[in-house]
Amino acid sequence: MTGLRNTLLAFVATAALLVCAVTIAAEVTHNDDSPSPDHTVRDFLLAAVARHDGLRACRYVTRQALVHVHAIEPRGMSCEAAVSAYAHLNLGGDRIDAEAAVKALDYRAEAEPRGRERVTVSAHGESRSFVLRRATQRELVEYLRPPTPWRIDAGLDALVKR
């Protein structure tokens, strides 16, 4: 009886360690809020088109990109309101509006002149591009800033067109 009990205890202990290891591995490899340009775009799209969280999404955007939003949304809507109300992403005839769909997109980052990066997202034979630049020192210390040194400088306007 003692041998069976020890075997069961060993099995339960092994199972518990396995669950802990899987949980830790999932947490460590979870890559939301990663600082790379492609993950910056992915996190922006998660906020903008999957969650319609304009407040969070607009924190990834430069002032120059906001000027383009205001040019196509002349009623004076804030970035937050425009993203919350109108942000959508259609690729190849499919509307990308769920977290799983955003994460399943193909993300390709390419270096641009002057230290910029172009991130192209694609699915179903169609793509959209975003140009990113490094955040300024001021942007890096803003309240509720995104945890990335990159900011989206162009491409937002395509998401909020009605």
C-alpha cells in the first residue's frame, strides 16, 4: 500500500510540476507588447480593430499620423473617437476584427531610410503597410505609453476611412 501511495504522490508531484512549467513557458513566450516593429503593429491592430480601444491604439501613433486622420475625418474627431468608431481592416475580402485573426496575419518588417521600418501585414492575397519611426525621448516617458520604442508614423488613415 505504501508503494502505491508513493507512486501516486510522485505522479501528482510530476503533474503539478508539468502544469507549472507549461504556465511559466506560456507566460515567458507570450509576446504581446514586444518592442519589435512588427509586434508594435500587431499590438496596435489588436487595440484598434479587434478591441476598438481607441485610447490604447492612439498611443502607438505619432502626431504626423494624427494629422492624416484629421484630414480624412474633418469633423474634428479625436484619434481615440475615430479609431473606436471607424477602425477596420479588410484584407482579401475578409474583415479582420478578432484577436485570433489579427495574430494570424503575416507581418513583414523591412528597413526604410532614416532608421524607419515598414511593416506590411498581409492575408488572403492583400496587404497594408505601416511606416514606423523610433519614439522621441518625450514619447518614451509619456504617461500610459506603449511598451515599445516604435511609433506608427503612416498607415493609420487607411484603417479609419469610412
